[in-house]
Amino acid sequence: MQKLIKTVPLLVALTVLSGCVYKRDLPQGNLITEAMVQQLQPGMSRAQVAGVMGRPLLEAPFDANQWDYVFRLDEAYGGVKQRRVTLTFTGDRLVDITQQGDFSEDPDLTPEEGMGPASEGASPIGVLPGSQPEAAPESAPDAGGTLPRGGEPASDEPLNL
């Protein structure tokens, strides 16, 4: 009976806590926007297409004349949005553009403020103290020499220990 009294609250607590998991949107593949697809015109070279769209996520292994751009957004608290653009070439020239998915509005990939871990490249300015240490001097008179700069050794002499 005491095991049951301890087990039931534990199971209830675990059930409640399982719903408290942070989720975030998961984008995968090449970001494809309507503006990018509108720039594509039959007759463009492969280099011009790569300049507009970037390199494709998939190149058909048995047919080098087909490039596939796939974008999938698995929304944390929603559904899955998927877009696909298939480009067909004859030689070096674009001849066909096939779209699949909803291109009516671009996906919102901006992170929500204050949610989840800090994003890469975020500015740490708000975390820094008010004053910064001064840069090291070019020479150290007390040591009797010059400080080495990045990539060059301090001296060619072996250390005497």
C-alpha cells in the first residue's frame, strides 16, 4: 500500500512535467522564397541559377540535368511546411521549373526573444562589464624584448631551464 502511495504521485508528477518541454521550429534544406523562384528564367546557365538559388540540396545521381531544392519547416507547435523546386537543364541551360508546396508567404525564421538558448552570433554586449581591459603594449620593457605577434615565434633561441 505504501508503494502505491509513493508511486501514484510520482507518476502524476512525471506526466505533468512531460508537457513542460521547450520546442523550437526546425528548418531543414535550402531556404526557397517566392522572390528567388521568380528570378529564374528558362535559358539561364547553371552558374546563374546557382547565383540566385545557391547550390542544390539534391542533384539526381543518375541524371546530372536535374537539380532539386527542398525546404522543410517542422513547426514546434504546429504542422510541417514543405516546399520543393525542381530545375531541369539541357546541357548548361535551364529549360523547366517545377514548384511543389505553398509559396504564397515566406516562412518566418526569426527566433522568439527570450525563448531557448542564445543563438549563435548573438551580441554579448549586454553581458560585458562596463570597462574593458587595455590592450597589451607592443613591447615589454621589463622583460627586455618584444612581444610576439600572432603566428611568429618569440625568438629562435632555445629555452634554458
